[in-house]
Amino acid sequence: MSTLNFLNQQASVVASRLLGCIVEREIDGQTIAVKIVETEAYDQTDAASHSYRGKSPRSSVMFGPSGHLYVYFTYGMHYCCNIVTGPGGVGSAVLIRAVEPIKGIKYMQKIRNKNDVNLSNGPAKLCQALKIDKTLNGHYLAKPPIKLVIQPPIESEDIIRTKRIGISEAKEKPWRFYIKNNPYVSRIE
DNA sequence: AGCGGGATTTTCT
DNA sequence: GAAAATCCCGCTT
């Protein structure tokens, strides 16, 4: 049993609880640390989810155990990363949409060739900043080179819950969560 | 500040 | 063959 146990519940619950948690990435002898500030939940009953039409080669990781990374490629050029949630046997995950850099900022500036909020205020941007690609698809987040470090929950009054971004189905589900007043959030209402 | 198009590949119809 | 859980740049106001 690991500290990642809480991931084994429904995605919309986990999405909120992941706010404020830290991701540690080891790459090229460097350690990068970021704080999760924006998430979206996707589950199998959800027409916007990659798991909605059942298991496929791309989405198969979503159907596996919670605590693993689901990385997908989209728009011909971008990766996005999700944390697989539970309960077991169900295709569900939480998309990490934005993070706040904590450590290794110079390294991220170099890879991204950008500064400030543009380092990581979007799902494809943060994947580039953390060098996340398909080789990490399915990685378990309790061990290097990329780990999830749980932090105390964010106060509920500091969590904003809204509709998700960039989808054409199930637009009304309020399954996007972000930390109030955090400058790295990809977009405010 | 806001709109519009291009990049470019995986997946599903 | 089209759309996709996106981003960036250049153009217009």
C-alpha cells in the first residue's frame, strides 16, 4: 500500500484532491518540481473521455490500476498527461492542465524557450516543460523518474469548479478544478 | 486584446 | 478522411 491510495476513487473526487500536490521529475541529472494548480476529470460514463467507447490501444492505461501516468499525443504535435484514477476496472483519469514551477525553473526555461506563466500554464506546455512523452505512458508515479508527492488538501474555498475546456461533448459537466488566484491556471472564466 | 490559420499524427468512422 | 482533452505566431483593431 502506498500513499497513492486515495487515487483509487472516482476521477471528479481525485481531480479536486490533486490540487496543490507536487510532481517531481528527474531528467538529465536535474530535479524538476512543480505544483498541480489545474485539473480535469474524465471517466467512462463521460462522452468527452477517451475511455467512453471502451478500451482501445491508446486508452488502455486508463483502464488499469490507479496511480499510473496516461500520456496521449494529440493535434499532431502535443502530449498531454493524466493520472489514472479508480475504482479498478473503470476507464478514468485526471488530466493535469496546469502546474506552477517550484524547482528546476532554469531547466524548464531552456527546454520551453519561454518564461513565467508560459512555462506550464497549459496541458501540452507542462508536458514539454517536464519532458513527458509517450515513453512515460503507464509509468507508476511512486518511483523515479517521475513521482507524485501528496500534499495537504487545498481549502475548499480556494478551489474553483467549472466546465472543462476544449471538448465538444459533455460540455456542461463541472469537472474542471483550479486553485483560486493562481497565475499559472490556463484560463479563467 | 482578439481572431485566424498552420503544424502534423493518432484514432475512429 | 476528419477531428482531436493544443499552442504559437502574425495580423488586425
